[in-house]
Amino acid sequence: MLWVDKYRPKTLDHVMVHNDIAQNLKKLVTEHDCPHLLFYGPSGAGKKTLIMALLRQMFGPGAEKVKVENRAWKVDAGSRSIDLELTTLSSANHIEMTPSDAGFQDRYIVQEIIKEMAKNRPIDTKGKKGFKVLVLNDVDKLSREAQHSLRRTMEKYSAYCRLILCCNSSSRVTEAIRSRCLNVRINAPSQEQIVEVLQFIGKKEGLQLPPNFAARIAEKSNRNLRRAILSFETCRVQQYPFTDKQTISPMDWEEYISEIASDIMKEQSPKRLFQVRGKLYELLINCIPPEIILKRLLYELLRKLDAELKHEICHWAAYYEHRMRLGQKAIFHIEAFVAKFMSVYKSFLIATFG
Amino acid sequence: MPKRNSVIVLSSDEEQETPKTRSYSSTRTKPKPKASSSGSRGRKKARVSSSGPRLSKLHEINLFDDDFNEVFTRSKVFAGTQQNIAEELWVDKYKPHSLEELSVHKKKVEEVKTWFEERLKPSKGVYRNNVLVVSGQAGVGKSAAIHVIASHLGAMVCGWNTPTPVIWQEHLYNSGTATKYTSKLDEFVSFVERIRKYGLIPTSFTGESKPSVIFLIDDLPMMHSKAALGRLKDCLHLLVHTTQIPTAILVTDYGNTDSADYNARSVEELKISLERSGACKVTFNPITVNSIKKFFCVNPDQVHSLSLPTRTPHALKEKSNKPVELDDGSPLYFGRDETVSLFHALGKFLHNKRETGVAAEYDQNGFLMQEIFSRLPLKMDVPEKILSQSHVQPGPVADFLHENVLDFLNDEAVEDAWILSSYLGDSDILLAKLRGMLSSHNEAESILQSAAASIAVRGVLFGNSQPISSRWHAIRRPKLWQVQKESSYHKNEMFRQRIPACNQLSSYHMSVMATEYMPMFKLLGNRVGSAYNELDQESAQNLDMEDFDTDKMSLDGEAMEISDDDIEDW
């Protein structure tokens, strides 16, 4: 088992990073007054961990007995019926799913699953009707229609189920949903906190972890705890007695993007643009999300860029990122950004160096 | 339609004294009993609702409607029964009545005739094959020949009357009444089955001496799919083997030029299979100018009623020549317009040929544009026209342009590249808007689509401000498609991966898997052995290997595969 999974806190009491939030959640559960919840925060901050611990707090260890299912739905949508398939992770008391995987048909999923859950409510030992919990990941990636229907179903069936929503950015979740949930912001752990966690794991594993090295891992991880633990484990595999100077291997796709960035800086021509496109395709083939590619590319470019251009480039990156979300073929927009960058940078070079 | 019909019936009812409308309504209701029934219902309703002042208004509308319907019914009746039209069309009026009048080549007629003669002789059973396939282009006179020969031999032509097809909407309408949907093919198959087993039903001949019968299958049902084609083939094969009645099957050729058309191909296939199962085959050649001339020469007295008596048959031929555009000896073309192939169109857009010279530049009277926005006039049709001629979906057009356009840019023109890709992005956004819509917005959809295509094309034309002098470029197939396929493959792969890998409480999202776990798995490689259980390790390794292999292989393969031929089959 990976350390990430192995040392994931199982209960709210054991949570290391967001202890205050965990205590608040615990209070909510013990008071039997659990509202809908919306967890948001950057990737690797501990949203999932908290949700899992919360479920365990609600339903006891039974919540950990989950099964993975690939379920198919037949949805009646007016004149035609739509077949949908989605993987769900469910226990007796909760179902976890990522409806945005269903693409633009996500709203049917949301409606159907909630209706279905409402139909068969679990009954607890005292004969009291309980409720189920539905965990939805990536709510921010849901389409607007899906969010609206989610809002309606949320109201209609709030007696039968509780929703726990999880997303990176709450700004893409509609106000209507946000206002119906208790918003819980999970911020990224600070570097000190990450070091603390790494030290804890090192102690449990019986490893000698030099503090400087731990600090370097934490710094490299970009305040992403999951990443920090993962790279900690790789470092452990690559070379054990840790040294302060030990190399921390970066992600391959990140290196690739920085390569692309230096390509772009070196030459600005349609031909080069074409080569860059080939490399971007490579990344897309490996399922790196286009948003992350663009973000990382911007980061790499900014590092090498003259200060006076930074503002403009950021503006264009944001512009094309937005268009990418509107559109369908991400490559068109990433490429447009690269072309824009090339054009701006080239005229800048000509202006300064003649 | 039924709605409109009901209104008309109402009018004829209200206005007893106009015989004109009445007659129309009656002709209309005869061939379509269903329409009349719905009409009567409509009448009842209308009676209840219509009051004094509204009646006159209704009446007006109806008069207008009558005009409309006059045209409508006429065309309808023409297509159907041809009973109510006083003057027959010349096509019917001057139908050939004797063997000499046929414009088919004499030899062919003779061939067909002797074939039938042999089979109609009383000494039956000698011939194993009783099926004749007559093929030829539309309008050469296949069915006319069969009819004339039959009447010459004194035989009766029995044919399969194509039933009016049940339209899908109609079926939906009927679906409440539990009638089963039968396609034309179903009906045809059952008909052939009947013929094979029982021959023609004897009650249809009231005479004491049984006349000889020629069985004619005109208009084979359409085949949309392989399965339907196979079924039809089997059915005809059986027919060839077992039928006792001389049978003629008429097959219309669609010219050999466009073998891409699925229907034409399947017809070809049918013909071959029929021959293989032992049917005779006669091909009628296309009509030539001479034979048309001959036709008019043979019947000069029949044409004498033309308003221009001085016109010679030759002039007539000239006239008939024009609308159908026929050259000497060349076949008549029907139903196809000239199309520009996709690659032709793409070539035009990508090469972006423009007029040169200053004279052409400032044509646009009084409409001043900044210099950076003005372009030389295009040396081609309006881009939208080319697009519509090439019959392509806007999505693929954008993909193709995106894939290839950078090759056609000047090496210095990064700015152009940006403008181009921005426009392509615009068209992508427009196309993506479609995705959320349901199919009910058909019109909006098509407008959006054509707008998107237009933006993509014009963006490419506009953006490429300094087109390089044309040289040869192969047009590549969009790599994007390959990329999409592969990334979805990898996604599924990862999906399978993620289930064993995180059999823990949580499931990770795809992006986390792709950006954090997969690279780590790669780094950990096989040294993780003890770290997590074997299943995970195995699959992780597999994935790793597969990952690399497929990447390399498929990309190389793609690079080699790219050729013009390959493009054709997208």
C-alpha cells in the first residue's frame, strides 16, 4: 500500500493538518444535525481525507467497507432514452461518484441517482429511517444545467439524503448550491505542516529523515500534501539513507512542459509552433488535463520572462483558459495561447534588441 | 398535413355552391382514407367552434388555401393514380406501343423477346432459370420494353406494386393501434415468398384459357444496411432457383463513376449475386442523341400539335438536349450535383490564392479599412459556397485546417499564426455550444455549424496575410483524432488501474491519477515490490510498459501512415 493511503487518518480525531475543521465536523455529527456540506480547496489539501473520516464518524467502521461498481443507468429524457455508465464507490450508507465523468449528460446522473437513493432509504436498528450520504466529486466541473438540477433535487430530497460536495474551486459552483451547503474551505497545508506529517510518517516507518531534506520535499511539493508524501516515498525507494542534497525527481510531465517552454522561448515561428503542438499532443495523450498543462506552461514561461511582459501574458493565459472551458478541443486554445505568446515575445525582442 | 386537410374539408362543406373545391376535396380523400377520417373529426370540431363573423374569415383563408391545394393535389395525384387529369403527360401519351417504337437497341429487344418467347412456350420445365435481370440507367426504357414485349407476345404482366412506404412518423402515429411496423423490404420478402410457393393466384384470371404471365419486379427495395442487403440477396437467390414463371427484374444503374455511393454499390453487388445464382442478364445501353432523334422522327405526326409547327425534329432534339445536358453518346446524369472534394476545398483555403496588383485592391467603394485589416481579393468562390459544395461537417473542416495550416504560413509570421488559431478557437467554441443542446434545436444547430465552419475558413483565409508562394504540400489527416482516441484509451486504462490501486476508501480523480500517481508509479517502477501488494504492482508495470509501447508505436505508425490515400477513408 502506498504511504499516502497507509497513513491517511481514519478518524476525525487523528487528523493532523486541519484539526480545527475536523473538530467542528465532529460536533456537527454528534449533534445529529448534519447539513449538506461543500468542501473546497486546492488539490492535495485533505478534502477527501476529511470526508472519509467524517463518513466513518457518522456510520462507524461500516463506511469503510466499500465496493466499486460500474453502474449503468437508463434515463428517460423526453423522446429518447439515454444510456449512461459511471463508476461508483458505495457502502451501505454512502455512495461516492464523479458525475462530471459523464460529460454533458451529467445532469441525468445527478437526478437519477438521488431519486434512486430516495426510494430505498436505509432503516437503522431502532426502526428509525436514516439517511444516506451522497459524495459528489468535482462539482465545479458539472455543467450549469446539472448544477441547477442538483439544486432542485437537493431541496426535494433533503429528508432522505445528505450531500457532500467536493471541488477545487467554489467559484464555479453556483450561488444557489453554495448557499444551501455548509461551506468548508480546506486550505493547502503550510510547509511546516507538511514537514510535520513527513516526520510523522518517517517515525512510523522507522526512517531517519533529515529536517532539511524534509523541508526540501515540502517546498517542492507546492503545498500539496499528497504529492509530498508520494515523492517522499519515491525518494525512499531511490536512495535510503537520506542525505540533504538528495535529488527529488520531479514529475515527468512537468519536465516535459518546461522543455516546451524553453522551446517556445528559443524560437518563435509557425514551424516551432507546430513542434510545440506535437509535444502538447503527447501530454494530452497521457491524460494530463489541459487546464493543468496551460497553468504549468504559464508558470514555466513566467519564470523565464521579462517582468514587463508578465502582466500581458497572464492576461492572455486567463483569456485562453476561459475559452478552453467554453470550447471542446483544448489543443486549439492552448495553441492559440502559445501563438500569442510567441507573437508578443517576438515583437518584444525586436523592440528591445532590434 | 392532416391538419391542413381538415381545414379544407371544412371549406367544401360550408360552401356547397362551389363545385371546384368539392371535387378537389373528394379526389384528395379518395386515395387516403386515413386523412378523410381525421378530416371528418376536424369538421365536427370546427362546426362547433365556428360562429358568424369568424366564418367569413375562415372562408377567405380557405380560398387561399384552395389555391395552394390545387397545386398540391395535382402533384399528388400525378404521383399516385393519374385519374383526374384530363390531359395526360406526353410521357404517358406517347408511350411506345409496338416494338419498333422502343428506343432501346433492336438487338437487345430481340434478345429479351426471344428469351420470353422460349419461356412462354408450353413446353415448360426445360429451363432451369426463369429470371432475367434487365439493367440500365434510369429512363432508358426498361419497363417500357418489358411491357411492350409482353403485349406483343400476348402475355400479361404481373408486377409487384410498390406499396406506399410507411413513414416513421406515420408509424409512430399508428403505434397506438398496435399495427406492426413493416418496412418495404419486409413486404417485398413476403411477397416473393408467396410468389415462389403458390405462383400467381389463379382467381385473378377469370378467363377460361389461362393467359401466359410475365412477372415483373420493378423497383427493388432500398437497402440501408449490410443486413438488409443480405436478406434481399437471399430472397432473390431463392426466387431465381425456384420460380416457375418467367420473371424480369429491373435494376437501375447509377453510372459507374461514383462507386462511393453506398446504394449504387449495393445494387452492383445485387446484380452480381443474381447472375451468380443463374439469372440471365441483359444490359440496356444509355440512350443516345440519335435514338432520341429517332423517336421524334418516328412520331412526327404525334408531335404535330406543338404550337410551333415549323420546328423540325432536329430542333426539337436540340431543345430537349439542353435541360438534361447530354453530350453525344454520353449517359444522362440524374440526381447528382457537381461536388468539390474535401481536399480540393481544403487546398483552396490553405493555399489562399489572391489577386495581385494594386488595381484590384481598392475596389470596395468608400469603405475604408485600416491597412492591417485589408486583404487582396480572393481568387476563388465565396468560401461558404466551396464549403457547401464539398459537403463536409464543420468539425472536421476545422480539424483539417488546424492540422495543416501552419505549413502554409510564412516562417516569420507568428502574428498570423496567432490570429489563425484564435479564429479556429472561435469556431471550436461555437461548435461546442452544440454539445449541450438536444436535437430538437435542429435549425439553430445547422446555423451554428455553418457559422463555425465559416469562421474557421475565413479566419484561416484572413489570418494568413502573407501567403507563401504555392508549393506542393500533402494534406495530413488531423492528428487530433488519433490523440483523442489514444487519450481515451489511456483514460480507460487508468480507470481500470485506479480501482485496484486505491482500493481504499476514496477514489481519486482522473487528473490526480494522471498528474501525480502515474508519474510516481513510473518512478517507483518495479522496486516497490514490497511496498504494495502484487496485484497493484503487476498492473502498474503492465500499464507502464503498455504506455510507452503504444506511445512510441502508434506515433511512429501515424507518421508513416500519413499519405493522401489514408486521408480518404476518415
